[in-house]
Amino acid sequence: MRFITGHTTRGKSVFYDLFAESEAAELEMRAILLQALTTWLHNQKMTQAAAAAAEVLGTTQARVSDIKRGKINQFSLDLLVKLAARAGLHPRMKLESS
């Protein structure tokens, strides 16, 4: 599964149209983190230097490739948070009541 970044007319991500609320919330967070890491890779000019990116992120070149390909199902939320922190992206969470 590739991540989906679009939004519904209600302002929530399309994950809420496809999954139960609890699963949609996690998928949305994973998609946001994965997109941020993809942007970071592009901005760092590490798209061709998978070894350098893998070293910074503390992972393998294969995992960097999975990030670039948007393979959301290959990453848990906690791993994406760790990778984002290693990239210096300072992930934070904000809770809102409905």
C-alpha cells in the first residue's frame, strides 16, 4: 500500500473514509511522517546516496528505498518517529478533542 495524502471534503484524510477511526488516525500519522522523511531525503540530496542516508537514519539502504517509494506498510509508527528524529525533523504530537 502506498500512502495517500489527499483529504476528504470533511477536512480529514481519506484514511477516515477507508478505515475505522483508530486505524485511520495511525495511518494518517504514518503517512505524514513518511512524507516528511521523503522530503528530507530530497532536500538533503540523498536520493542518490542511499548509503549516506541510511547511515544518518541508522537503517539499511533497502529501508531508505522503501521510504522513497512510499511503502507505508513497511514501517510502524514508532519506527517512523525514530527515523524522523534521527533526521532532525523533531516529530511532535498534538491531541484534539472532537
